[in-house]
Amino acid sequence: FHCATVCSRAPLLVSLTVMFCLVVAISDGDTLTARCGAPGAYRPVKVRVAAIDAPETKQAFGTRSKQHLAQLCFRQKARLQPLTRDDYGRTVANVQCAGKDVAAAQVAAGMAWVYAPYAQQHPQLQPLQQRARSQRLGLWSQKRPLAPWTYRQRHRG
């Protein structure tokens, strides 16, 4: 389906669909491209990892967050559980690479924030963020880490 601005506020729909794909590109710390489908009928799927928001590329820890996601997923088989689509037409999904929950791995390493609107559906993430923050891991090593949604608001246009 196509999405208007209401998608970001849409409730998460737990999908019974699971796709097994190969990760072929990493855009940033919370977005990847996977090649899905049968041999000879592959299609690229742009995927936004559900429930997290990673620093923007030009932001502090943006590059490190992207590199961490690449270490987890690049050229790996990924298990995608699509939930919805975002305002940019990306598939928002629960993602596992090499059996690891990608959202949990990014948050635990201090490479992404828990994205509040979806935090309730992913209760395992908040304690991981608290631990990363108290141990000053990744982006939490900064005096005043700037949330990506605040960064985007300040640097619009």
C-alpha cells in the first residue's frame, strides 16, 4: 500500500509474513537494502529497522552506527518480518541477521535510540538503551547526545 504522513503514527501490525533475503547495501544505522525472492526473480527491498532511530550520517556516531549495522548484516542472510511502510515507502520490519535481533544489537551497542512511538511493541529495547547509556557506550559517550529526530528538525531544508 502507499503511505501518507499518517504512517508514522499508524499502529504496528504484526505480520505473519517472514522473508529470507540477502543484505546487499547499508544506507545508515537503521536502513538497509535486501535482495529478496526466488533466484532469477530477485527484487530489492529497502528496509527500515523497526523501533530504532540511528544517528544521521552527518551526525556524531552516524558513520559508526552504519559500520556497526554493516558488520551485523552486510552480505548476510536476513530474516525480515514486515510490519508497515514508512513515509518514504520503505518496508519497516523486525530484522534478524545471523540470528541476531538487529534493533537490539544496535541499541545495546549505543548505535541507535529506541524510537519512542514503537517502544511499547518492543519492550526488550528500553533496558538495553538504559544499560548502554549507563555504561556510556557509543553515542552515549557524548556529553549531550542529540537524538536523530531533533537533528533532522534542526537541519530541515
